[in-house]
Amino acid sequence: MADQQTVMDAVEARQERRRQGAAERSRWRKKRREKDRAKRAQQPAPSVQPPREHGPGRPKTRQGVVVSAKPDKTITVRIDLTRRHRHYKKIVRGSTTLHAHDERNEAHEGDTVRVMESRPLSRTKRWRLVEILERAR
């Protein structure tokens, strides 16, 4: 019976500690809210600016070769990257493909084109055709 009593005492002591901790956290939060309100009251109201068309800076432009022009108003452009490895100084080649919007279906496979970043036009298209630099032979 003595073991049972000590277990019950431990449970009650734990509950009391939890109640005290909760009360302490509640007081701290209340004090923090009052401080934040006072701080906001001191700050001037923010000026309202009209929404911007897009973020700061200019849109990225890339140059690449058209790999596919099969879908309507869409081209797939391969952009080849060549750079020197920082440590080993070896030339590292890589490529990325992206989908670009071609409104008039001007570009064909093999053409060298310049594309520009734009708003999302479909699930995969985030670029649009700016100009055709060189036609395929």
C-alpha cells in the first residue's frame, strides 16, 4: 500500500509542476503581447505602395539550341554549359533543357534562339522566345 501512495504522490507532484509551468508561460506570453502592442503603437504606419508587376531586377535571358518544336506554340531548348572546375581546372560540360513559349511557331529544330524568363505559362513553361539568332541549315 505504501508503494501505491508514493506513486500517487509522484503523479500529483508532476501535475502540480505542470500547472505551475503553464501559469508561468501564460504570464510570460501576456507580458510579451503587451510589449509588442506598445512597440507597434510607437512605429509609424507603413506607406501603401501599388503592387509591382514582378520582382526586382531584370529577367534572365539564355541562349540555346531548339531540340524539339513538335508541340503547338512550345519549343524545347537545350542550353549547353561549359565551365572550368574550380579545383581540378578541367573543363566540365553540362546541359539543361527548358520549355519556352513560341507564339507564332517560328522556331524549328536546330535553330539557335534567345529565350527570356517569364511568368508561368503552363506546368513546365516559364520562358518565352525573344529572337531567333541563327536558322538551322
